Amino acid sequence: MDTNAQVDGALEACRKVFAAKLGDYGASWRIMRPQSVTDQIFIKAKRIRSLQIKGHSEVGEGILPEFMAIVNYAIIGVIQLRHGFVDTKDVEPAKALEWYDAVADEARELLRKKNHDYDEAWRGMRVASYVDFILTKIERIKEIEDHDGTTEVSEGIESNYLDVLNYSVFGIIKLTE
């Protein structure tokens, strides 16, 4: 198994969905405040957990698309932190994809470094644990947001978004192996 190739494949699949939605809606997500992005990720993670517990979906969409959505919303979260939110769409799809690719590349490099240090421990984990870790990270992000983004000793919101993204990539890989 070539982890780097699997990561690239997962991120490329997410990018294709992101690009297609840009074609449908434009960069409408630019109006979202970071707290709303956090809540959107929360909803997606809660749905995955619910599907895992209940064992079926009533609306016909499975777990894999939700992990992909979390990747995309985590990237949107980082973009919003860096570029601020706006009242109307303010970027063309090409610029939005440029921002997306920059964050995805940073996340890919972070994942590569952590994967080296943790010696691919994620491969021995359960997909349910990724969801629990994502939900934990979301609770941390909410606390930081409630403290106006300040922390004393902890990583900030952006780092937590990147961790959420990486756990979601692990979920995508596990579900598609």
C-alpha cells in the first residue's frame, strides 16, 4: 500500500466534488463565518456516527460522501480563516480552486509528516474512531471560537481543521480499500 498515493487519490476525489459544486453554486460558501463551517462539519460527523450506530440510511446517502464533505468543509474553514467571510460571492471558481489546492497541499504535507512520526498507526484504527476524533476536534474548535480564537497552550482552529481533514482522509481510504 502506497499511503501517499492513497492520500492523493482521496484528496483528488474530494477536489472533483468541490469543483463540481463550484460549477453548480459558485463560491457561495464565502458568506459562511468560520463558526458556521464548524457547525456544518459537526452535522456531517454526527450523521456518520448516526449511520454507523443505526446501520442504515433513510435518505440513501452513505458514509463515504460525508467524509468527503468534511474534507471540503475543513478546507473551506481554513480558507475562511485566512481570507475572512464576505456578504456575497467574491471569488471566481478558478481562484477558489487555487485557494483549495493550497490548503490541500498543506494538509497533504502535514499528513505525510504525522504519518511518518506515528508510523501509520491510523491503519490499525477503526473508522468509528476517526469519527469520534473528528467530533472531539469539533468540540475543541467550538471552545476556541467561543474564546474569540485564543488559546493558552493548545493548537488553534486552523490546526484542528487540518486534523479533521486528515482523519476524514483516513476514513475515505479505509472505506475505499
